[in-house]
Amino acid sequence: MKTIINPPKTDWLKILQRPTQTVEAIEETVNGIFDDVKLNGNDGIKRYTSIFDGVELDNLFVSDEEIIEASTLVSNELKAAIQLSKENIFKFHSAQKTEKVLIETTAGVACWQEKRPIQKVGLYIPGGTAPLFSSVLMLAIPAQIAGCREIILATPPNKKGKINPAIIYAAQQCGVTKIIKVGGIQAIAGLTFGTETIPKVYKIFGPGNQFVTVAKQLATKYGVAIDMPAGPSELLVVADDSANAAFVASDLLSQAEHGTDSQVILVATSMQILNEVAIEIEKQLVNLSRKKIATKAIENSKLIYVETKEIALELINEYGPEHFIVCTNDNDFYISGIENAGSVFIGNYTPESAGDYASGTNHTLPTNGYTKAYSGVNLDSFLKAISFQKISEIGIKNIGKAIEILAEAEGLDAHKNAVTLRLKSLE
């Protein structure tokens, strides 16, 4: 990791740059695959699955037999862990339910808001080097709580055309209605346009690599909503002398092992903790099963020393981390001052892994600085808020004149007339 000491503010933009390709570098590939899938449907899907995943598929969907088989292949220990995680995620997201909001804004004018589920949602679950069955729980559980009618899960197959059994098992536990053996750009295209067998959805959720992120953004051009731009994983830790260097290093490596394009950053107000963490990273890295991936990600990562907590907080808000861990003598300062972060982890005994798996919060979060404008996935992500109003005779008399004046001032005579006719009928 590169060590940076007291960087001037003029250099912040450069040193906080993510190790991602530009959209332009990826967009041509994504557009070509979208056009092919739109035109050729399942044939296009199968062709790109053969190219990118190295497998020829006869059936794009997980069969009933595969679902039964998956349950027998998942150990009882893992099933119990999935159940604990499921319960905590369910509790936290169920608590996000809100009641109907009803108010009489003026005598005779009742306005209210009710929420309705998005009927058809697509959940993208990365496979590749790490099949993220935990993401199934994070996406399918709130979709189920919200009452989504169709929950379509897409995930890439292995070389044998199989899906990781833990992904299938988790999907069955959380109300997923169909599982598609398709990943990457072609999966997003299939959910965007629909094919002979793949349903077209109204909103697509889930993390992915840079190609999936750009594909999701392109889907919005075709009338499909997305949860957020969520690309390669990232983590920022702020620490001082009160932090445990081994804990901090373990957290940084936990995100570095996600992928070679992941990024981790330590912002320290103590040179001692910065140096101790650097040593711990080298010690712990040796024993990781995904050492090569983590090592590559570490090359994109930074150890930054700043003199004060005020400077540290300003720099952190400028970066806007996906995951933000606070291990300092004054955690409350950072908690009250953080403006741009996906999910915050507080204290020496709150590892980022807890949020990834079992604390109950959602791990599908905005990356690449999008925390400045986007929230992570939550129950409302799967709902639409619809507003209602009901106006009585008294109500239209109370606000009618104002509507006429406002409409006339904007030059919209028909708007004015819609009120004038009603007021005259009441004379």
C-alpha cells in the first residue's frame, strides 16, 4: 500500500481516485451485447454465456431437481448460519415499514401516501471467484417483505452449468420465484428486454464488476430502474492510537480479497497506528487463500496520515466510502459528522464482515463516490410511494381561487377552467 503523509487538499482528488476503468472504455462492449440480446433473445444469452463462462446451456433456468439437490449439498452448519443471518436481516428490514401518511392540508382537502411493491424485480448475484449467496439474502428478503410478485434471480453458472448450491438454497429460503443461470452483461440485458423465457423486470438490483455496473446504467435507457451504481468493493478505516492494528489490517484485507479492482484506505491521525497496520497487512496477507487477488487490490490502496480529526473527516466525506469503519478515541465526532458513506461500522469489535453477513444491515451499497447521492438497498428500494388526494365541496371552495390564479399566471387556461367549472357548479 502506498503511504501518503499530510496530503494537501489540492491533491485529494488525485489520491482518492478509484482504480476503475472509464465508462467509455466499457460501454462499446455493453452496447454490443445489449443489441444482440434484444434482437436474438435466448440465443444471444446462450452465446455470451458460452464465450464468457465457458459452458453451453440447454436450459437457462435452475430446475426443480437442482433445487432439491442443492438442499442436500449444503451442510447443516451452513444452513444454520444462513438462518441466523436471514432472521437478523428480516428483523432490520421489517422494522423499516412505515404506516400510511394522512393529513388534511386544508379543510376539505385530504392528502395521503401509501406504498406499493414493485411487481417484478431482478436480482443480480455475482458468481465468479466468490459466489455471493449472502447477497441473495440481502436482496431477496426485503423484496419478499415488500411483497414483490416476481423475484427473478440471475447468477453465472460454473463450467459444468451448475449454480453454487448455497445460492440456490438461500434463494429458496427467501421467496425467489425463478433462478436464471446467466451472469454478466448478458444477464442484465436479459432482465432489461426479456426473452422467450426470461421475464422483463421493472427494477434490477445487485452488485457486480465494472461491466455489470455499466450494463445496469445502460438498462435505465430502456425504462428499467436500478438500485444504484454499485461496482467494485471499497472500504475506508479511520483510526488513531486506540485502534487495534491487527483488527484494522484484517478489515482492510477483508475487502481487498473481493477483487483485484477493490480499493481499501486507512486514514490515520497517528503515525504509530499507520505503521503497525502496514506491518500487520504483510503478516496476514501471507495466509490468505485469495492472496493474489488481495495483493493486487492492495496495490490500488492507500495509507494516509493526517494531523487532525477535522482534516480526516473532511477527506473521508470527499471520498464517500462504501464501507466506513471508525476506530478512534472520539467515535462520536465521526458518527455525527459523516455525510457520505454507505454503511458505518463503529468500534474495535464491529468488523465490516458483520454487515456483509449477519448483523442485519444491507451490504448492497453505492460505490465509486455515489454515496454522495445514493442510499444502500433498504425496504423502500422495493416499494413505490403513491400519493392520493380527495377534495370535498368545501375543500375545492377553499383552494379553488388560488388554483385559478396560479394556473392563469402560468398561462394554462385549461387548468384554470377545470377548477372554474366546479366552483360555478357550487354557486
